[in-house]
Amino acid sequence: MATRGFSAPDLTNAVEDFVGPYKLALVYRHVNVDEGPTVHVFGPVEGKEQEILRFDCFKKGPHYHPGIAYLNEPVHSIDASDPFAWVLAELGQNFPDYLARSQAACELPSDWQAVTGMAIEAFRAQAAEWNLSN
């Protein structure tokens, strides 16, 4: 598992939604020689909103960062033919597990799957505008 630092997120033109105290934000990023959608998850960490997760659904090297608010956390590869669809499915089914992996408090509302589903639909609509398949 590789580790590396990270850059502060640029949420210009992001599609954003909330699931309880967690903000989910979707942007399209160009990083070095790679590009693709990025899903950011922000939430409460020690009384401040910080980035908890980052899913980079890049064309050449899709990966995610659990615990992104903390420098040099592990980077995990996403081994899926459609990384963006994989991320949406994972958040829709396993959001609490990803919060736990990031050592973040799980403060999701009881209807988190329904609320997350609404955010996912907004992200799918944006991806359609970008002409991404999912």
C-alpha cells in the first residue's frame, strides 16, 4: 500500500449533498496525466469539518484515500471496470464501513441509505452531463 500527501480539495462547481453531518461533493479533476470524477466526503473531526474520504475515479489509476484529513494515509487501488459506479455502489451500501476505516465517528442518520441514494442520483445526473458511463 502506497502512502502520499494530498492537496486541499477545490470544490469549485462541485455537486454537493448532505447525509446527516457528512457533506458529499463531486468534482471532475485533472491531476498530472490522469483525470476523472472525485467524490469527497467531509465530516466532523474534533469539532471541525474535515475531509474524511476521497475517491479518485481516475481513468488510469483509480484509488481512494481513507482518513484523507490526516496526511500520508494509505492509498487503496480501485480494481473495477467502472470505478465511479463502484464508488457509488460502495457508498450506497457500505458508507458506515468507510467511515470506520477512516477512523471517523459514524453519525449517520437512521435513514442514511435513502439519503445517500438521493446524493448518488444527483452524482449520476452530473456524470451523465460529463458523458460518463455508470
